[in-house]
Amino acid sequence: MSILPQNRQSPHPPPTTQTYCLPRQETLGSAPLILMRPPTRIEDLKAKPGVVVCQHCRHLVITETSPENGSCTYLGILALILAGVSSCGCCLLPLCMTSCKDIMHSCPNCQEDIGLYSRIKEKTYPVRRIDDPQEFR
Ligand SMILES: [Zn+2]
């Protein structure tokens, strides 16, 4: 005579070793998809606004851009003068052309300058804060 358990059903099912994988390239049809792009390095900013972490206020911001006279502007003026275009003031045309100017990226949160995009070097140079007296002691 043997004693059998009346209910062989285990109250706890064995744990499954199932892994969950998220689809990598999921298309969501026409649904509006708002994705915050990962921040780019300040050095990788171009002439257009970019998403960066502001080095002054540490916020994730989309930079505001403003054209500034730079090396490309003055080289353009010099080239026009050397080409003989100086009588009518046309050699100053690069001063009015945004495509000849460097681009200053600034933070919309703290209004500090973040980086200056150089058209000639095609690179953005981070702007350090110079009004911090602690750095110059
Ligand atoms: Zn800032």
C-alpha cells in the first residue's frame, strides 16, 4: 500500500528561462514619434542647432545659433580685394553673408555661449566661461 499525494499539481509552476528582446528597428507607422536625439559632442556641432549638454548649466538643450564674423569672413574680404573688387565696397559683401560667417552656438537656458563653429576648419570649438574668478587664481 502506497501513499500517493492527492494533488500532484504544483502550486508554483517552474520558472521559465524566457528572455525578452525588444525589437531593434520597430516601425510605428504614421504615429507621431518624438524622440530626443542623443546629445552630440560640442566639437561635432555644425552650422545648424544641435542637441548638446551645456557645459555651463549641465542641461540638455538645443543650441541657438547666431552668425559671427570669423576667419572665413575676413578671408572672403581679402580675396575680393585681391581680385580687384574694392572700389564700390563690394569687398565687404562677406560681412553680410551668413554663409561666410562662423556660427556661435549658445544655450537657450543660461544664455551662455557653448561653442563657435568655424567654417574654415569645419569644427566647433567649445567656449569656456572666462568670468569665473576661481579659475584664474
Ligand atoms: Zn546652459
